[in-house]
Amino acid sequence: MENQRTIAQIKNRSNGEWLSHAYDTRIDDLVIDSRKINNPDHSLFISLKTNLRDGHSFITDAYEKGVRNFLVSQQIDTQAFPGANFILVKDTLTGIQQIVASYRKQFDKTVIGITGSNGKTIVKEWLYQLLSSSYHTLRSPKSYNSQIGVPLSVWLLDDQLDMAIFEAGISQPGEMEALERIIQPTIGIFTNIGEAHNEGFINMRQKINEKLVLFRHAKQLIYCRDNHELHESVLQFVNQIKGPDGTSPVELFTWSQNTARTTAHLGNHDANLVVDQISQQGRKTVIRAIYKKKELSITIPFTDPASIENAIHCWCLMLLLEIDQQQIEAKMLALQQVSMRLELRHGINECTIINDTYNSDLTSLHIALDYLEQQKQHNHHTVILSDMLQAGRYDTDLYEEVATLISRRNVKRFIGIGPALNKHKAAFRKHKMLRSIFFKSTEEFLKKFHLLSFENEAILLKGARVFAFEKIDMLLEQKVHQTVLSVNLSSLVHNLNVFRKHLAPGVKTMAMVKAFAYGSGSYEIAHILQFSGVDYLSVAYTDEGIALRKAGITMPIMVMSPDAISFDRMIAWKLEPEIFSHHSLDAFLNIAQTLQVSNYPVHIKLDTGMHRLGFMSNEIEELTRKLQNNAQIKVASIFSHLAASDDPGQDDFTRQQAIVFEKASTELSSQLLYKPLRHLCNSAAIIRQPLMQYDMVRLGLGLYGIDGTKTIQDQLKQIGQLKTTIAQIKTIPKGDSIGYGHKTIAEKEMRIATICIGYADGYSRAMGHGNAYVLIHGKKARTVGIICMDMCMVDITDVIDASEGDDVIIFGDNLPVTQIAEWGNTIPYEIMTSISQRVKRVYVNGE
């Protein structure tokens, strides 16, 4: 429908007006981030305004990258952008929603809309696995279920599709009405109702009713009737939307696991699918049910309750679509774990591996290539891609599009695996700057792996499941310790944005990445912070800053504990020193004069009461004399440290520190010919002392998901998960000792697991003797005996399903690092920074 996507039609659909109209053109891509422009000639840049940033300030960036079509909500000097189309609307978010809602009306397709408190993305991804081989299916990327994510997803509709699957999430009343107009589902799935986003609603009933708005024009609705409040709300909803003839436009397809309870509450209306038995068989679950008076069953390769519920919702949809039961059984058994994250791993020969296997379609390829392009620590980028089986197309046009997409990025080498790619190799080889290599199968690639060279490059792995790219990942990944610290970069950005919402307008952010980014990994953390628009980074020592510069970090970096003998190296690598004494100032001035630098940025540290480093109040007069009219340096900022900002009992002392800082910093800055930034707040003070935010704040532990004030802890996400594996399982007789020292004696027969973590990895000896527990299959297993250097033992007597090789969670979402700190009688900082460098870091980007 190319004629339905022109810039002129978009203008009409948005009810906008031209600020400038240079020419008409087709719009293929909707862009909200100027850093992620793939097809500038046919992109529309949407200048969104949010609490965090104004998209209008990035119009120049988008224009310089070739974009010539813009949707704006304020007057623009269009003469500065010759040859560009500008559409003015009252609100750009409302405008793009109107555009896509109108575009959606052009299609008469089966569209599945999914909402609920949990499980939306898993159900969507599983339905895509189950249906895409039979139907040319589109689904929304990752968890694009928001007010802007939904229109970006629905815009991907085209005539070649048979079916589309979209999810919709809301956090407050009134939001679902806009999403319903955009998605216009023909079939609805309400996964469940829970506590998520309760803060935006008066009560649970209001939240249910708001979500049901998504289905007001649907033909069928699938849900579990066992939740009394949900079922009552649905029945009331259906009654409200009945037509004049008394019939409901929506057909209900329900399932139930507890018919006795359902009948007692709601009368004798049976569910369509009655689940009468759920049994676990090893690591699989058999689900038996009655449907149309017939006994049916499916087996899924999962055992947790959430997966069982999600699978039943999928089963209901397949029954509703009248898919053959034997086909359903085969597809359900083949369900794969959904990975909604891009994983970043250290590879062989200083490579970085981005593992995005098992998502093989154009939309996810766009997302993965965006992430690959961000890996500035490597000049050389490689893409290893399989045939795109999930794309639903196998024609030349598909691979022409893929080749063009990859060639536009900083990709030096392309490795294609599969018969379709091999057949269409000419599409890639016409791009002369892209070296392309092809293999007919994964097995052929593995046999010839030794002929290929992988060194100091970023490698994107992206393949359909049947190509078993995990075998390639095993060859490319650096073989290190079984214990892994998984760091979720999306959670880090989430935490950053939580704190940004508490900042006064115009306040800048400095992020602390010292001490290996609190144990999380320096470059990877620094890079995502740079990409997210943080203004400054701060490290402890010069070497840390140099390592970041070598890895491609270009933003300003403050060094908090500079050694005078490294000042020359700091200048060479454009690192900005903290100056905390006359001795350090004089030393830096001497080096600056020798190297003939001028206006070099430095940061003046004031001691306001913590008495660690910094100029005292009685030194300000002499400091001012040295800084006045000094050509070598320029004061970039003046700052101090709060000693107890997280403690309400110390608020008087904190306020006294602020008074000292205000007086000293004002005295100093008033004598300069320019205005340095001032910063005093750490993470805790941002929340508890908003009047002390000044020009910039310093985010430390709060970025990593820990709120020292415990005020906003429920809004933050712990970014790290430390896990290891079970090396061996033994049954220990009563009376035998366990571990060093012959001090821990089994009081009864015990089943113990030896796990691959010890104090050399950062798991303190204080955790031994049952003082801590780990999680295995979600169950608690307490430590037994002394923590060894590389191993420790845990009691798994009650963890019946534990096996050798199973994962063991040391800390994570259900076992916070604050709990580990409490067991160790220390603080979260120490736990996080104590994780050994030999522990492998894996970085994930996604939910």
C-alpha cells in the first residue's frame, strides 16, 4: 500500500498543517531516535516531547543524517532545513497515533490484541512461534506495547501478511482507548490481572475495565474465567456493548482449571476448555483438558506456573483458529524459551559477541543492528545471519532489503548461513564495501571455522532456531569461569530515568563508573550511559579513564583521585582531574604550562565536613587568587561530598554541609569570569534533598538499582544477577562432616550440592555455616560449612528436582544484593565491587 503511506497522506491523517512542503515521498519508517536512522530517504522523524527530553532538539541531528520528513509540535525555522517537509500538529504523540490508526483501517486481517498484567510478551512470542510457519505473521517487536510502541508496531502492517499479533500495556486510565483505535484487534487475549501498575488506578476493577476497552470491537475474547473479578468484569463489559438486538458482538472463549470453584461463584456456565489435570514429567508439563466433550492434551517443555498459564492461552487461540490438534501438540512440545534480551558477551581474541539468536525477522534485525552499531570499542563489525525463516518471505526482494540494511551500517564482514542466503549471495556482493561469505549450513560453517579469523571485533549472531547457532556461540565465546554476573543494561537505563524524573529542569547528570562500575563492568556500563545522554562520567583513577577512552568513550570524564604523576597522561587522553588541594593544583598547573595547554577543564573539590579530600573554607581566598585570570585551566565544576544524605537522623548535618558549600562555591565562582557547574547531590540526596541539586547531580549506587533512602526502591530495578552452577550432588550420611575444619556435622542424612563459587569470586566467608542461602529452581538452599576459595556447599535436601549442571542464583530479582550485604554485615557497595574479575560478565539489553 505504498500510495497509503505518502507524506501528503500522513499530513492529512494527522490533521496537521505544512510548515514547509518540498516534495511528496513514500514513508516506510517512523523514527523517534535520531541515533537509529536506517532509511533516511523514506523516514518520518517524530519530534516527541517527554519528561526527559524534547525531540525537537534532535531535528538537526536527523537532518544531517539525511532525514527530510518531520512531524513537529512547535514552530521551526524551516529555512535552516532546505528541501525538507515539516508537518505541524498540536501534539506529535497524538498525531502519530492518528496517522497509524487511519493506516490500520486499510487492512482486513486477523489481528490479535493481547493485554493483561503479566505474560503479554511471552504469549505474543509463543504465538509467533506456533503460527508463523502456517501464516505470514507480524508481531510487535520485543515489548513494544506503549503509547508510542504500539503505533510503531502497527505501522509495520503490509498486504503480504495473513495475521498480526500486538500487545498493549497501560499504566493509567484513558490510555487504552488510543491503543484500541490503533490495534483494532479482531481477536483478544486477556492474559491475567495482577498488581503491576496498580498505582495508576483507583482499584482492581477500574484497571480491568480499562484494559477491556481494547476489545470493544473484537469478534472473540480469550481469558481464564477462574479469576472472579476478571470474569465478572468481562460479563458486565459484554452486556454494555450489546447491540440493539441484544446480541453481543464479542464471542467469549474461556478456560478454567477449577470448575467447581467457577460454578459455585458464577452459575453453571462451563468454560470452553476445562483443564482437569496438570502433571510434571521431568522438565516437561503435560496439560490435559476437555474441549467440546473430547479429551485433549498438550505437553510443553516448561514446568513453572507462569509458562503453564501462558501456554494454555496459546492453546485456546489455536483451538479457536481450528488448527488440527496433532499439529497443536507437535508445536507446543517444540516451544522455545523466549529471549527478550540482546546478550553481550566477551569472546575469543578480544571480540565482543552479541547473541540475538532465535529472533529471525526484519524488525528484530533492525534492533540488533542498532545495538551492533553502538559497539564503538571495535572498529570491525561482523554479522553472522541465517536464512530468515520467520520473515515469511523467501524472495529476492527480502534479501536485497537485508543486504542494503546491513551495508548501511558499520559492518565490514557478512557471513550468511543457509540455502536461501547462498542462493541470493549476489544481493550482498554488489555492495563492494561489504565482504560477504556464505555457507549452506551451520555444519559447513563449523567445519571451516578454523579457516576464518575473528579478532578484536564485534560479532552479531542472529539465526533461526533450526540453524542451531548456539554451536557457533560456543566456539566464539571466551571460555571462562562457570560463575556469571549478568548485567541488564535496560534496567540501568530504567534506573537512570527514574532519577531523571526527580530532577529539576536543566539539571545535568554525572554517572559514577569507578571501581569497574561498581563491579558491573566499566566500558559496557559507560557506553550505555553515553548513549543515554548522561552529561559526565566519573572514575576513580587515571587508568580507568584511559581504558574508557581506548574503548571509544568520547564524553567528558572526571577523575576523582588523580595522582600528580599521571597529570600528563590525563591531558593526553582528555581526562578532567579533580583538584582537591593546593599541592594538586600547583602540580597540575606546572604540567599544563609545560604542555602548553590552555583553558583545560578541572573540577574543584570542597571539603564541607566529610574531611576526606577537598579545600577547606579558609583556603578559598588563596584558591581564588590562583584561579583568577589563569590561562592554563578553566574550572568546569565546583563540588563536594555529602557524608550522610541517606540518613534522616543526620539531616541537620547535611543542611550544614549545604550551607558551607553554598558559601564557599559562591565566593569562588563570583571571582571567575565564567560560571562553573556546581554539584553536591549523590543518589540519596537527589530524592531526599531536591533543593540541593544545583546544576548537576552525581548518580552512583542508585543507577545500579539500590536506593539507600528506601524511598523509591520499588521503582528501581536491580541490574545484576550473579549465578553459578551445581558441580556435584552427594548424599551425606548422618554424622559425617562437611567442608574444611571438620566442624559442620550432618545431624541427619543430607543431600548437598557443591556449587562453583567461593570467596575468590567475591562470595564472602561470612556467608558460610547457613548464614545465607541461594536459589535453585526458585527454592532456598542454605550454605553448609565454610565457604571455600572456589567452591561452597549448599543443602538441597528439600530441592528434590535439583540436578548437576543446574543454575544457582546467588543474587538476582528474587534475592536482592541488599540481602547478601545484610548477611555479610556490610553494605551493597562492598558486595558488588568484591565480585572477582575472573567472574564472566554477560550484558543483556531488554526486558
